[in-house]
Amino acid sequence: MIGNLSNELTDKFIYHIENAEAFKKLFDIILPQLNVIDARTLVTVLRPWLSEGENNDLNEKCKSLGSTFALPYIISSALRKKPTWIKELYKHTKEANYSNEVEGKLAKALADYFIFDENKENAEKEEAMDSIECNFLQPSTSSGYFELHGFINKHKNDTENSTPNEQQMELDHEEQNAQEDCEDLDQMSLDSDEIVDDMIDIGSGKKQLCYPSKNYELRGYQHELANLAKRGKNVIICAPPGAGKTLVAANIIQNYYETCGNEETKRKVLFFTPTIVLAQQQNDRFKEYLPSKYITDYRCGNGDNASLLGVKDLDVVVLTPKLLLNELNSDDKQKFVYKLNEFGMLIYDECHHCRGGHPYNNLMRKYFGLQNDLDKLPQVIGLTATLGIGKAKTKDAALLEMKQLCANLNSVAGVVTVRDSQNKKEMEKHIANPDESRLPMNMERGDPFFKEVTALMKNIEQVMKHFAEPISQAPDYKHDDFDKNMFKRWCVETKNELTLSESSHSRDARSCIEYLEVCGDALDVYYICRPEAALKTFMGETLDTQKQDTPIETFLFQHHSDAMDKLKKLCDDPRCANPNLAKIKNCILKKFAEVPNSRIMLMTQMKIYAYALKDWMNEDDKLKVFQPEVFTGKQPSRDIRGLTPQAQQAIMKSFRSGQHKILISTPHAAGEGIDVADCNLVINYNFLQNESLTVQIKGRVRKRGGEMVHISSDRVERRDRLNFYKTHLMNECTDMLANFVQENQASYREELISLNKLDMKQFQLEVLKKLKEAQVQKRNDEFLLQCAKCKEFACSSYDLGLVDNQHRINITPEFRQKYEIKEHPRKDKRLMGHDWRKISKVVCKKCGHEWGIEAQYKGAFILPLIKIEGFRITEKATKRPYVVRRWKNAPFVPQEIDISVVLRQLVDDE
């Protein structure tokens, strides 16, 4: 402990503190109450001001040294920050009521030191705290050694009562720990977000905080990963999650700028990430890792940063690939268009995505188009934890898949992994390797709720047997391992068949399928969540517009209503409780009992599950205290909104700080790259994944000694076993590829050229296919739109117009007589861009089938926007019917109309 350090080590420890005059004063205040302050809680309070590395180190200090002796480290780290943390320190000490008989209350002492009146109103007090200006980094004018040294000497007597052997063993152990602690403190001081020295102009009137330079040192294995890239080679750097690939990238970037010669030859570095949240995170990392003379900022398709303006004033640009693709594809002659050869280095984070039609691969196709200008091609570097093997199940197929990735990234130097045995041992010490356990998911749901839903589905199937045209048998929904995807696919295919059918029973048959679909969705949610969530799904928003004009429709409506009344009563029945939720709860409570400051991720397949699980936790007295929150992607699904990038960033920040200690996420939203140092438990709740995602999600456990728990059905468990095999195959083939490249450079490069040509040929065929489809769409033939359910004629394709290059409208009086309006349940929740707002549903007046929506334009005009999946498309001349789910696949393109012409016509008609 601190009281047992040698004089040499004590001097080394104190050196870091002497440099801050304010430390002496603040430590004088806190010193007498060290024994009452909980250090772990204080680290949590200061978390928003600490880097990830500092937070990890300080928590380790609390664990190894104990609360009292860890506090000097915590205060020392805090004093290197901007003084905004003082407010939270004061609030914490006041709420915790720290005090002793001699010194009184710590909060009062802090208030006196920082010169604000505790008795003032909260608003005035906060204003006073906000105005604090502490020059914490001024050199010491008097020795700060003696205050802390006195504290150390004061506690040296703690070991005097132990026996000589015990004391010597303790001293030897603590001397070794102290040496490590001093080295850690060196690294903490280098990693910390130091006080702002200046503001640097980064273009477009924006300023960037300028932090003092940080002289970090790469570990041995990180040097091995960086070496080839620092020599200018195109490589893929492959290392496990948590190995510090971003730090390696920062070192490569710094080396690039230090060795590339004069200013004229320096070209900018682009660092790509697949998501906006990851772009923001990596931008923060580069600001921490790179010296302040290298200016970093991020750009993405979001708000003020949705532009490449000012990029020439930056050294490192962190961005999402679509933003640059838009620039490269721009036809706007007034807009400055960047070219890839204007940049010196392209780094792809999570580069295993560079396949098929992913934006990464589309960018690289642009890159290959510049090969005639070889001298100006930028260096390409990929970062990933997994190369991925696609559908491969053999070594040859897996190696081919990996070589194709290398070809896509022009990785002529191959794949770099940690191969040196000593470096491997070092890397294993610094990455979290969580323990994995599996809990079988209980899918045997023979309770009353399950029986009621399946009984209704059975009755609907009995009705369908009496139709003149037989309908294929629905997949087994009564099986313990309900396959939602298979059932959903059957529903879609059957509805398509009915749309094309000329049968007089097609309307009733489609109604049956729609009710079955709602029941299947409810069962799906029921297996994962509570009965309350399943009931909400069973109530079925899609059934709101159902008519009751035929005996079958009346039968369906009545039986569904009766079942709904019974299900409402069963929600509180203990027999219907989901036993899988109890398993999740036990895992969470056990972890928080072991580590109170834990961060837990619960991964689930769909947004609807995530929000239902959050509702369950918020109604559980033991779980709601951890403030669970949902983290999803930005794309909507099942009529559930996605999160905006701003919301994603705020939620992730709150999770890191501990405001939310449980994050319920979909795997593709938080499964890759997201770095939360305190995350020590990930629960995978019954979702299918591939081998790459398996490794990535495991990597979200950043805390040493963390855990990963799988709660899976038999079907998912079988897929997991396959992924386990494929992961081992992928790791083995990664090493084989690295060896092959080293030993067969010439043949490897020939393979890359061949594979690149193959990829380009496939891409060209895709382009030709799209051009052909577009030509088909440009036909001027007339098509008739009929209701997909009842076949009622709606309008001609000639009546449709295209506005804003995205919305298809029909404002003819004849069409207005064909539909009616139903209230939209999310009309106030969903903006459609800046100008459009969803108002109501447009449904067939005859059968109630949904045809689209009414939307308000600029808050003044209401227009019907047509969904093509609501119609059967029939070519007027040939009578050939089509089923089309997306407008891009339609056999015609509506004529473009200026929105102002449409609005003028609406005014004139009125």
C-alpha cells in the first residue's frame, strides 16, 4: 500500500502531483476524510471526464489498493481535467454526506475552497460553480511533497504490528505492485484528456480543441501489427477486439505524416467507419492518441457534419463511406467534387464489410478505376477482428473468400496478424477473453395464453379449407421451436398468389392470411417477451382497417375479438409468465451483486423485442434501478422508428458514464466496434448470427474477467455450433493465408488480380441488369392498378405523378372517390424528411386494404402517397398481372411533376 513504498518509488509517485498547485490545496481538504469516501463511486462520478484507459486503471487501483489508497490517483487524474468536474464532485459529496467529527462536512469545505455560498439558491450556486477557473497545470511554487509524504508516513505504522516474515512478504508484494502503479500513472497521465491549450481553426468557421501532445508507446504486438503499413504497404490488420487497432492506426497515421516529406506531398487521411456512432467514437480516439498538430474531425450523413466542406483544412477525416460516395457520384457542377487520389491514405475500420454491394466495396471500385494514375493512388489499410468466410464450409472455400476480401481492398501485402510468440502472450494479457456459458431457452409453452392463440389459428385454417382453390398448408406454429421466418415467408408468398388469383374467394382468403399473420407475430413476441407485449402485437395495427362485409370477415373479426378479451385476462396469470425472462434477470442481478459498477449489454434480434424487454425491466423493481435503455440502428422496422445518430450518441455516452447500466441492443447496432471499457457481461438472447458477428459481439465484453451468456433455443443453438466450427475454420485459414502470402508473393498477387477482375465483371453485370430493368420501367404502356385484396379498379398508371423524386401521388378526383381515410397511429411521431409529415392511412373504400398514406407537405397541403404493394398491377394491353413490392421493380415509371404545379392544381380545385 502507499505507506509501504520505498523512498525512490514514493518520489516517483509524488512527482506527478507536485506539478499541480491545486492538488495540494484540494488534497488538504479531502485528506482527513479518505477513510469515509468510497473510491469506486467517485470514479463513477468522474467517469465523463476520464478516458477509457484512465477509467480502467483507476478501477484496478480501487480493487488492488483499496478505497483509501486509490483516492490520490483519482484526484490526481481529475486535476488534469477542465474544472467542469468540480460541480459533480461537490454534488456527490453533499448527497453522500461525507463528514467526520473533526473536519465536519466535506461538501462545506469544498464550497469554501471554491468560493461559492452553499446557502444560495441552486441556480445561483450552479452559476458560481460553472464560472470556476482553476489553473491546475501551473508549476508548483512550494513543495507539495511534504503534505502527501506526511500522509504516507502516517500510515507506515499499519504494518509494524505484523510479524517480520509477514511484513517482508507484504513489502515485497507491495513494492512490485507500486512499481507497476507508478508505470500505470505515467501512462494515465499520457492518456488523459488534458486541459485545453488553444482552439484551432478547422475550416468552415469551426474550431477544434487543441490538446497537448501525448507520447504514447505501442506494445510489442502493436508494433508487429503496424510495421508493414508504416512501410507504405497495402495491408489488412487483423487482431482480436480490444487489441488496440485504433491506437495502431493512429501510430500509422502519425508515421505517415512524419515521413511523407514536404507540405506539398502531404495528402489527407480518410478513416472510414460503417456507422455514424462508430465515426464519432473513433474521432474522439484520434483526438486522444494523435498530437494536437494533426487536426481531426468527423463527417457523416448527419446535421452540420453532412458535408466534406473544410476537409482540406483537416489532417484526418473520420467519415462514413456513403458521404464520400455521394461526392464522387455528384453531377452538380457547382459543387466541388473530391477524387480519391487527392487523399494519401484510406483506412477502413471493420473492413470485413468490403464485399458485394457494401459502400466500402463501391468506394474501392472507384479506387480501381484510378489505376492508370499509379503514382497518386492512396495507400489502403483495413482493420478488422474477423476476415469472414461467408458461406464457406471448407478450407479451400474459406481461403478463397478471404483472398477475395484482400483483392477488394487491394491488399497486396496480405493480412497482418500477431505471429511472434512473445507478442502473442503479451496480447493475451491485454485483451478480455470472457468466459462463455449457455442456458437452454424454454420453448415449451403449453400455457393458456399459448393455447388461446393457437386455437384461433387452427379455426382460421379450418375456414380456409372450404375455399374453392386450395391454399398451401401453413408451417407448424404449434411446435416448441417456432420458426418465425418460415411462417412469415409462407404468409407473404400466399398473399402474392392470392393477388394474382382471379378466384372469387381471394378477398376472404387474404383476410384469413392477414389474421394468421398477426397471430404468428404475437406468438413470436410471446416466446421472447412477456404476454403483455404479445397481446399488444395480437391487437394488430394491420387489422384496424379490416372490413366486416362478408360472412368470413365477420367470423374472423368476432373470433379475434373474443380471443383478445380472454388474452387480456391471462396476462397476469402466473402460468403464462415467460421463464426465459427469469434467467435473464438472474444473470443481471448476479453480475451487479459481484460488480456493482457493471455495464451489461443484452443483445436481441429485433427492435420490437428490445422495446418490449425494456418495458419489462422498467416494471421490475429490482431491474429498473439500473436505468435500462434501448440502442438500435436508424432504420425503422415493423413500424418502429430507428434512433437518430444524435440519440445513438447520447445513449452510448450515458451507458459509458453509468447513467444507464443496461443496454438492450440489436446486434447490428452495437455488435461491432463499440467500445465500453466497463462492459463485463453480454447476454445473447436467441438470435441467429454468422461467424464474424459471433466474434464481434464477444468483443463487446471489454472488462477483464467478463462473461458472455447465451440463452438460445435448440434451433439457434444448432446454428451457434456451426458458427463455432466456422470461427475456428476462419482463424485457422487466417494464419494459413498470412503464411501463404509471405511464402508465395508472386502467385498471391496474380490471384488478387484475377479475383479483382472477377469482382469487377460481376459488378458490371449487376450494372447492366439494373440498366435493363430501368429501360423496362421506362415503357410508356398503360398499366392498371387494382386493389391487391378485392381487385377493385383504383387508377391508371397515367394518373400517377412523381414528386421530390421519391413520392408517387394521384390527385385526380376519380381516385379520391376510390379510397377513404383511417387515422394513423403514429401520425405525430414520424417525420418524413424536412417537408413531409405522416397524417393518416389511405385504404380501399370497398375492402379496407391499405393503399398508402396521406402526408402533409410543408404544414399546409395534404397529398395521398401511394404504396405499390397495396395493388395488383395489370398491363392493359396484354392483361398480364404483376405483384410488385417496391416501386423500383415496377414495370413503369410515373411522370415527374413539379410539386409547385401539383399544389397550384390543388388550390384551383378547391
